[in-house]
Amino acid sequence: MAKIKIDEIRCKGCYLCITSCPQGLIKVSDRLNIKGTKPARFKGGKCTGCSMCAIICPDCIIQVYR
Amino acid sequence: MRKSNQKPVTRNQKKKKINKSQVENLIFSRPRSMRDVEMHYCAGCGHGLVHRLICETIDELGIRERTIGVAPVGCAVIAYDYWDFDVTEAAHGRTPAVATGIKRVRPESIVFSYQGDGDLAAIGTAEIIHTANRGENITVIFVNNGVYGMTGGQMAPTTLAGQVTDTTVEGRNLKRDGYPLKILEMMAVLPGAKYLERTSVHSPQEVLRTKRAIKKAFQTQIDNRGFSMVEVLAMCPTYWGMSPIKSADRIKNEVSTFYPIGVVKSY
Ligand SMILES: Cc1ncc(C[n+]2csc(CCOP(=O)(O)OP(=O)(O)O)c2C)c(N)n1
Ligand code: SF4
Ligand SMILES: [Mg+2]
């Protein structure tokens, strides 16, 4: 199973990854990061490793593993 | 027929299974030419995306040791902090002139100019047009977000009709403020301009397309064909006054209808 890692400390909360995941596996975290932003969080599940989230991430903080 | 078709499939599946249990492959991460530091850009800003695509291109073309970038004045003014290759800085709008000088004394270098729309389409209009007209063998990456981001969201020549900015509080009025400038289409008539393409970064598909365009533009320079430029429609959520997701939608529904995405000129 593929998976992603989001650097939640650096996430600025644009949430473009959330709208880009075809499987809907990313959500807004309910905890704040050090910036005072709710970062995007990987829920887990049937990740195909398509990398759409990482491709659209403006801050280049998503890694994809397959 | 079916049997012979099935065999390789099962063999492939077996191979994949072995891979899965043995190693976890990192298939997407920061390109090597991009420094591992946090960028100062606002959430959802298009600059970070374009920075990364340039780095990916440089890595894939294997030109990191001979690339020299020229950073603009604008929000991308400290792009040299994020790129791990040689970068210099130029006065507002003058990156094409500085890039010209570098390329002429170091023709073996791959030289690119990175510019915003205030930089390229306002104060630097003379430089960009004459650089293209001279057919300088450089590449220009033009990030069009339709406003002056760095200075607080004033109207740029590229601002759309009716768009609200700091200096057009009731929307851009064509009678008073003139018309939005289509730089690429203007430049297409110049024989020195060899490769011109407009792309966007509002969706993963468009990001991938932008990457292909940037790569083609750099390849144009490597092949010594002359001036190449990619205009990237980018989000400035802060001074568009909307969320990054709405900003991406705005490019798709509004900005790209006025500034059509596609190749404007190719050799
Ligand atoms: C000679 C000169 N004139 C004016 C300025 C002020 N100034 C700084 S950035 C900028 C516009 C930036 O807009 P753009 O190029 O679109 O970049 P963005 O921030 O939107 O990416 C202006 C007018 C300056 N720095 N130097
Ligand atoms: S003001 Fe606009 S262009 Fe500048 S960093 Fe913020 S979103 Fe990007
Ligand atoms: Mg701008």
C-alpha cells in the first residue's frame, strides 16, 4: 500500500492537496501547528501513490512512498 | 492467446509483491536543486510551485552545475535562498538585461530570468521585448498573478477587467486604467522569440503541463535555438482576497479564459 508523509510543521494550510486527492484521503487536522494553522493530515486508507497531492503542494512538503 | 497474455501479468504481480514487502520506495520528494528550507510565500502562492518545477527541470536535464538564474524584484526576490544553484539578482524589471550579459560572456551557461508580472509587464517591458527581439538565447519564466504582490496588491498591467485591487477598489475600469496586457501574444510577432507557451498551476494536471513547458523552454536554450519564455498563471490568494482553493478555481474559470493556456509560438 502506498502512503504519503506531510510535513505538518511547515504546512501553511492551503489545502490544495485535499481537493486534489482522488481518493479523499487528506483532511484538515484538528490540531494547530506552530504557525497557528491547522495543517493537512493524511488519514491513511487506499492510497494509490498517484502523487497528485505532492504535485500540487506549493511548499513541496509532501513525500510519496510506494 | 489469452493464456500467453496472462502469464507475464502474473509474473509482474509476483515481482511487485516482493518489492512491497522488502522496500518502501520514495517516489516523490523535494528535487535536489531545491534547498530544504521553508519558503516565505503565503499559503497557496504559485511561486513555490514554479520554483520547484524549475528545480525538477534542472535536475532532470543535468544542468545544475552550469545554470545561472536571475531573480527579480517582487515576492520572489529571495528565490536564491530556495534554489541550490547559482543565482544573481537584478534591479526591478531588468533581469532579461542582466541575463543577456551573463549569457553573452558565458555562452556555455544555461541562463534564465524569473519574473513577476509587475516586473516583466510594467517596469521591465522594454527589457523583455528587446531581449526577445535580439533573439537572446536565454529562458524566461514569467509568473503572472495579475497583481503587484510584494508591494501590497496594486493593479498590474495584467490585472483583469473588473478585478478589485488596492488601486482599483471598484474593479479595473478599462476606460480609466487601460486594457490587460497579453505579453506572450505581443511577443509572438518578434522573429527572435522562438518558444512561447502559457500554462497554469491551478491543478496537478496543469502543474505537470507547466513542468513540460519549462523543460521544453530550457531545452530550446540548450539546443541553441534562441529566446524561450513560459508564462505561468499563478495564484496570489492574499491579494485576490480569496482562499487558495477559490484562487485555483478563479484561474480555471476566469483568468485562463482571458489568458488562454497553450503554446503561443514554437519552432
Ligand atoms: C525601481 C523600482 N520601482 C518600484 C519598486 C517597488 N516594487 C517592488 S516589487 C514591485 C511589483 C512586484 O510585482 P510582481 O512583479 O508582479 O511580483 P509579485 O510580487 O506579484 O510576484 C514593485 C512595484 C522597486 N522595488 N524598484
Ligand atoms: S503576496 Fe501573493 S505573490 Fe506574494 S507571496 Fe503572497 S500569495 Fe505569493
Ligand atoms: Mg505579480
